[in-house]
Amino acid sequence: MPSERLPEAGRPGAELLDELAGLRGADLPVRGGQVTAYVYDTGREAVHDLAATAYQEMLEVNCLDPTAFPSIVALERQIVGWVADKLGGGTGIFTSGGTESIMLAVKAARDARQVEGTPQLVLPATAHPAFHKAAHYLGLEVVHVPVDDAFRADPAATAAALTPRTVLVVASAPSYPQGVMDPVPEIASIAASAGVPCHVDACVGGWVLPWLRDAGRDVPPFDLSVPGVTSLSCDLHKYGYSPKGASVVLFADESLRRRAYFASAEWPGYTVINAGVQSSKSAGPLGAAWATLMAVGAGGYRDLAESAMAAAERLAAGVAGIPGLRVLGEPAAPLVAVASTDPALDVFVVADEARARGWFFQPQLSYQGIPPNLHFTLTGVSDVDALLAALADAVKAARAAGPPDVPSGLVDALAGLDLDSLDDAGFAGLLASVGVDLAGGAEPEMAMVNAILDALPPTTREALLIRFLSALYT
């Protein structure tokens, strides 16, 4: 049991590093391609080592004041310039990740377009939850637009959703769940005709799609060169392969970028002016992103993009040969979603069986008619043959095990449960009753939990997930 009190005397560094290594032993591996979400591996150890060194070089530099540390201005100008050069121009801000990039884009649009009443954010059902988070933090109302049978945002529904209170329309390039491109030119044109800004979420695709186009692939228009697109987000810690957190939000013009900034003079202390959500933050990610981009170079990114996309295509072709599985949509980036066609084959059980075999396949719950599925993010180091073998083996085991046996009445009981009546210890006990022991340290079997969540409405899922997080950290 870890101590709850800080030691009086400092402990030796080597001992602490050993303890950190021990704690990391339970983590998913960040190299090798067996984790098909969250991490991006170039397979180039020299690049990763360089990024770590650059991160350390800039670790103690504070991005709070660019006049005190002009190095951050020089590095950010270069990075934003490189991203703008590949994504249709404009100007931008280096951020800590896609959520911050999206938050700033939403803030800029809200402040640029004053409306009476609560501002509205129009986005497809497949848009990233970061937009919901931004709306929650910034006081906007989310208006959902349905997607078609190919999981693409519906332009006609987008047009119908616009009101005098709409301050931003969103399209994805691609959407994360199925890797499918929304019809950006059509949606941007609709937004422009209404005088409304349009943001393209290219967080996952922004630094792979242009390199795929350079390699000769047919990539639909999606960036700031598309008329009507006013902002775009692109994560460099995804297919830019930079350490977390590194992202860029681009704006079509400087005036919109200024709307993303925050300044305050309502106090007697130092001058407060922030380009991003955070004030003090390390320049480590900035230095690491700069070093990674410079070390990989344009040719390296073309090679990495092409090898990642080829891996995704091999995976999709291989899935077609596994009975009971199908790929959802037609991925335009190296993202593949796999669903079950057999009621006796539960994808959540497949995920657990894969985890037991050393692989992580990311479960995705059903939503608005989209079935539950497994998400795969492919990179250039993905060993598709090994992945397909693991998937086939997990499918065989999951078919033999059958779907989770959810206790009768449990879903209805959870839907009607007064969560405020339970403290975190009581909620942890409830989780233990369905096989998730937060205190035991064992790897939980999540199929039952995911099956229960999948049967609940989104608002109840959210409430339960918040309680799970609270109990996890208690």
C-alpha cells in the first residue's frame, strides 16, 4: 500500500526510477504496434530518442511569457508554418492536444459571431466529444446532425439544423470512429452561405492525409484551401509521431485567431495574455514536436503515411476473411472499425480475449444506429499478419465464450439508480459485483461493463463513467 504521506527525507533517484519502472509494468506497451489506439510509433528509435532529448532541453522553459522565452516563439512559428503549408495556409496556435485546439476554435467562433440567446454548435453524430466538452465549458448548445449509411455527415441535415443562433458548423476529416471523411466542401459551402464559420476536425487525419495525397492517393478536399473552411485542428502527436501533447489549430485569418486569445488586466499582478487554455506550461512538447518534424522530414512522412494506409487496407481485407466480422464504412485514413455480424459473437468479449493475448483493441459503444465495434489505429510499424492472427484467435475464443451474461434487471436498475446516494467506496463495491475490482490490481474483464454501458442511454453512460473515474482515483 503506497504511503499517503510525503517522506521526510528525499529518496535516492535510482530507487525512484526503479519504482516508476515497476509502476509502468502494468501499462500498455507504447512501442511495437500491439496497442491499436492511443499511441503512435514510427519504428525509428533514433527519432524517439531525439524527441525525448529535445523535450528535456525545453522542459523547464515556461510558455507563459513569450517575451521572456523567445525560443518558444521561434519554434511555434516554424511548426505552425509547416502545418499551414500542408493544410491550405492560414495562421495558428500550438496547443497541448486536439481538445485544446477544438476548445480554441469554438471560443474564437463564439466570440466572432455574437448572437441572441445561447450560441449553437452544429456537428455530426460522429464528431469528437471534445466539441461537447468545449460546448459545456463555453456555454454553447450542441445540435446533432445525423450521418448517412456510410457514416458521413448529411449536408442537407446540416443546412436544416442552422438557426440564427448557430456560431459554428463542424465537419471531420476523418471522423475518428470509422475513419470516414465528411463531405467538407458541401458542408463548408452551406456554412458560408449562412455567414457561419466552419471548423474541420482533422486532429487524427491532418498530418496523414496530405502525405497520402502527395504519395498519389485520392484524398478529397478538406483543409483551409476549401472555400468556407475557417479553422482546422491537426494533432502532431498522432500521425506527426511527436510526444504528447502537440497539436495545432489553424485559422483562415489573423482576426479569427485573435478571438481565440485571452487577456486579463483585472488585477495588480503580472500581465496575463494567453494564446491557449493553459497559462504556465512546459515547452517540452513544443521542442519535441519541432525536433520530430525536422528529423522525419517530408519524405519520411510520406513513407510513414503510405505504410500506415497500406496496413489499414491489409487489415480490412483480412477482416473480410474472418467469419462474423465486417468493416464499417470506407476508411480514408489508417483507421478501421470492425463490427460483428453474428449475434453470438460479442465484440466486447473479443476485446477481452485479445487483451489476454497481449493485444489492445479499442471498444466503441453503439450510438444512433451505429453498432458496437472495435477500433484500430494503424501505423507504419503495425504487424498486420500478427494482428489478424490475434484477432482471429480472439474471435474463436469469444464465440466459444458467448456474449456476457448481464444479470436480469441490472440495466434497468442502473438506469434508475440514484448515483448521488453512493459514495465512491459504495460505487466501487457496485463495480466489483460485475467483475471490476478497482482495488485488486488485476486486469479487469471489461466485456460485462461495456455490455451494460451499451444498453444504457448516453446520459446514463456519462454519469456512470464520471463515477468510475472518481472511484478509480479515490
